[in-house]
Amino acid sequence: QVQLVESGGDLVQAGGSLRLSCAASGRIFRPNVMGWYRQAPGKQRELVATITSRGTTNSADSVKGRFTISRDNAKNEVYLQMNSLKPEDTAVYYCNFRDVVAGSDYWGQGTQVTVSS
């Protein structure tokens, strides 16, 4: 089992910045993929960005150039730096951990990001 604890969600004005953090604990093996997904009211959960344990990143087109994902393998933490935030970025952001070998997915409890116009 892997436990994930997110932090950093807040209310921010459009154009502002936020940094989300997620700390993983438990049975953590490599290779793995950590990432961020988000779910807005009435919409499906969608990918924001992922990063492998080797550092390869992937992100949604809607956040390219504005959001940056990074991780600290020694701390088992993943971060999402969000700049130039837009009202449409408003959502609950969920941290995800995927054990590539076992094929297991784990989710955090979510952190609310609200961007006011």
C-alpha cells in the first residue's frame, strides 16, 4: 500500500501562482510514475502532468508552458508548480502514484484549487 498526502491548494486570482506538493509513504518501489490529475465540477477526472521515477515528464496541452511537474525521489515527493493560473484551472487536484511493475494505482484525497477571475 502507498499513502499520498497532498497540500498547497488555495484560492488565487487569475494570473497568480500556486505550488502543490504530494508526499508518498508506504511500499514504494521503482520504477513508478507520480502525477497530478484534476476534476472540475460536472467533469471527468483528467490528466494534468506525470513524471516517472527517472524524470520523464508528460503534461496536458492545456497546461503546457504554465505548469511544471517535478519530484524528489529521496523524499518520495512530487510537486506541481502552477503559474499564470486561469479560472478554468479551478478543480480538485489529485495526486497519483502508479507502481509500474505491480500495475497498482493509488490516489490522494485531493486538494482544492480555485482561481477567481
